[in-house]
Amino acid sequence: MNAEDLVIIFKKNMANLSKTERRRAIESVRDVIRAAMFDDAVGSTYEVECCPRCGSIAIVKKGKSKNGEQRYLCRDCGRTFGMGSERILGTSKLPKETWMAYAECFVLMLPLRECARRCHVCLKTAYTMRHRLIECLSAYSPSFKVERGCGCELDETYFPESFKGNHTKGSFTMPRASRHRGKQVHKRGLSREQICVMTGVNDSNETFFEVSGRGVLSRKRAMDVLRGRVMSGSVVATDKASAYVDVLAELEVAAHAAYDSKDRSEGTINRINTVHSLLDAFMEPFKGVSTKHLDAYLAWFKWCRTFMAADSGTAGRTVARQLANGVCRSRIRDMFNVLPPYMDYWVASAA
């Protein structure tokens, strides 16, 4: 039977169903299509190259599981593992069609409640799926490096510190009064209640986003972020932040141009400013992101800049392929009761 005959039979049978039965049939067929799309996107079977626990390449095949999946033995740590060890599909009880449906929501950047509704899971499950998917996909984003003779633009952007989340069941105590969606910071300027995110874009359009403490960027924090990313002999453009001057001189860059954001007569850092505008647009629908999860959302945005230049269908297949082969070591218990960073500021303020 070919595809055309299958469609004709399906249409005839659908016409004989009631409205409720037709809705159930559509949902079932949609799951079958998603599973088939997932298999097509994944392609050939993934070959295990090393032990997922110790990283050793001294592995040998050792039988098969009940479902026919190949098992392996690591001769260094002595543990056995399968194809799905430390991969989302291998450690999740959800079927691949549910993950494929969530991949579609992930590409569309839908709110958690809408993701839960479309995938027929609870809100907590939708939350853990998002963070596991971000961890898995972020490994595919290219690393940022500026070699000799290459150029880059550096700048900082700031987010209000946010303790967004449900704290009724945990041990966390709010160090200050709650704010409406984390927007109202009462101190003027770049106060210590603003979280600094260092950003950069190079000639290859690769970017980096690094959460770097509170308030105005310091020399030490700038050096911690740029060491290993900006090599000697590179050409760097920044804003007028004083922290960059000594740091870039110590890194032995070939040239450093500092531009005033308010005076455009001598030049601008338009590329990094464009990245900041896109980042603001990405963050806006979430109505504030908790500071403890800011790194994850920055990784999500970086992945989107890299892999979502094409249409959403192509991006969905990319997610499926990376999802099947990517590694996710976090467990559900690791995603809850995470303490916010930089709490020493509030401890010192209360003292």
C-alpha cells in the first residue's frame, strides 16, 4: 500500500466517525506522525564511543536488553550501560512523540502552561522538560573565541535580580520585599541589585553570554570571563567601561577601540547592541527570569541564534536530532530547591 492509498482509506474512515471519535483519531495520528518525524530526523543509530560515566574508550559490547538495544561494558570502571544512558530518551518515561511535541513548543518559545497543554503533561513536567532540553541542546552551540587577527565587540547588559518562583514549599526565605515580576528596582543606575551579563560577538557571528556578578563590571570579573576567550593579537571594540582597559592590555590585544554609546560620531558597536535588542525581545514574553535560571535562558537564546535561522520545521528536526544524541546528566531532583547566586550581598546588608 502506498501513501496515496493510505490517505484515501483514512479519509473514508474519518467520515464515518463521530466528532469525539474523530478528535481522538486525529490526536493518535498526530502522535504517530511526530514519532515518524522524530525517527526521520534522528537518522542512523547512534554509535557509542566512550563510557558515559568515566569517559573511557575501553568499551566492549555486552549483550542486548529486552527491547533489543545494544549493551556495553566499560573495562575501566566495570559498569554496563546502554544506548540511552545519560540521554533524555533513555532516562525519561515519556515517549518520543511527547518529546517531539515539546520540541515544537521549544522552537516556538511557548509559555510553560501552553507547553503542558499541548504535550498533555503537568506544569512541573513541562518545567523539567524545558531545562533538560536546554542542557542537552546548549552543548551543540559553538564556543566563542577570538584568535590573532580576528575582531570582536564586547559589552554588558543588566537584568534586575529576580527571585521568581514558588517559595512556599522550600527553605528559601526572601531577603527583601517581593516585586511585581522583578521589574521595580528602587535604586537608581547600575546598583548592586542589577545582575551583570557580559556579552560578545566575533567576526564569525559567534556569541557568548556570561553571568558576571552584581552591579558595574569590575576588572577582576572582566578578566575571569575574557581569559581564554580573547587571545593576544585580536582586535576588540567595547564601550567606555573602564574595566576593559587594563584587562585587554594584559591580554595583549592588537587594538582596543572604546566607543561612547551617546556619541556616535567616532563609531559604534552596533553588532553587540543588536544582539542585546534581540535578547531583550527573547526575554520579554517570560515576564522576568529568575536569576538562578538566567544562565539556562541565555544558553537557550544562544542556541536559537545559531540554529533557528531557517524555518520552524527545519529547526524542529534539528532539535529532534540533537535531542536523541545529546547528553543530559541533570536529574529532576537537581532542578528544584536551587539556591539563588550572589546571596552574600543580602547577608552583608542584613548584618
